[in-house]
Amino acid sequence: MQAVPKNVFKFLIQEIISLPVWIKQIIYLELRQQLESSEMKSYFRSTSKDNCFQLYIPRLTYAGKKEIEKRTGNYKEGVYSLLEGAFQELSIIEIAVSNNWSFYECSKTFLEAVDNEVIINPTSPVIRGTVLYMAGRIRLGEYFVKIGKINMEQLDEALRNQKYIEDSIGDRPGLADILIDLEFLTKEDTEGILFLKKDSESVYKPTLTEDNELFAKIEAGN
């Protein structure tokens, strides 16, 4: 079994938690100001630990457990990194940060592992919908159907309206705008997930050096 990537995210969180309260207060105020004024505000409020893909801990199937033991080489390296993380019961965000993956890369790798039946498909429709949308497997309208915000009849009506406008004036409006105009969804329903999708290819790369205290803690923790 190969070594699991250093859990940078875990130690970063621990470092923040260990800060004095008077410092954490300022971090909280800065983050609250930024998030309250962002397009993600309503999306954050509707997210819980149970439906957040980033906090999801992937579970190995029987085939996945056997693959960890034997490592046949039948899968891409990213899938093996995901399997190792699942074996260590790491969350998606811990696996992603440890491997320098973007949200898009992580979602795509996760689905590849599910397709190959080495990772169990999540039961939460919100998590399933999120990972499919972030990986580019489904479009926005299908995402809202999968999470139960709209039904297929409403999606079909929105698509017909979108095509009608495009054919009439030669301009294709965004589906989110159509769904809002039809009052199937609100602006708050759409803007958060669109912002997350736009940001899904960003990668967090901590600047750690061997003389950095956090680096030393990570080394000691592994």
C-alpha cells in the first residue's frame, strides 16, 4: 500500500483552531463580511454537513478494498489516491487538498471510481447532483432536477422557452434566468451553485517549506 498524501487540510484547520480567540474573532469577522456579500451567501445557508460533498467521506466497495490490497494497476493514479484516502477515512476536501486537486478534478475522479464500482455511490441526492454537475456530467437544469428543486416538466418548459427566445431574437439566455423568470426557482437558488461551478477549477496550494512550522507538524503527523 502506498503512503497517503500528507493531510495538509487537516493540519491547516488544526492550526486555525489552535489560534487565540482574539485572532479567531478577526478571522471570523473578515470571512463573514466576505461571504455575506458574496453570491454564495444563500448557498452556504442551505448547506449542511450531511449534504456537502466536500465533507463527504467516500466509502470503499468490496472491490475497492481488494484493489487497495492488490493494486492491480487497472485504474488511473488519481483513482488510487482517492482509494487510499477513503481507506484512511478522509473527507473529500482532505483528499483534494492533499493531492492538489481542484473541485472539478476531485469530482471527476470520484465519479470514475464510482463508475468502476470501487467507491460506493452516495445516497444523498444533493451530493450526487453536486458531484455530477461539478464534473460536467450534467447541466444546470438536470442538477436542479436531481436535488429536487424542479421536476422534469418544469425543466422541459424552461428549455422550450430558452429555445423560443433564441429562435426569435437570436440571443440565447442562460437557463438560470429562464427558470427564475418562470418562477420555478429564485435568484438565491441559482447564484450559489453557479459561483461554485465557476470556481471549481481553482486549486489550493499551500506554500510550505521545510523550515515552516506547519510543514514540520504535517511531517510528524505522517
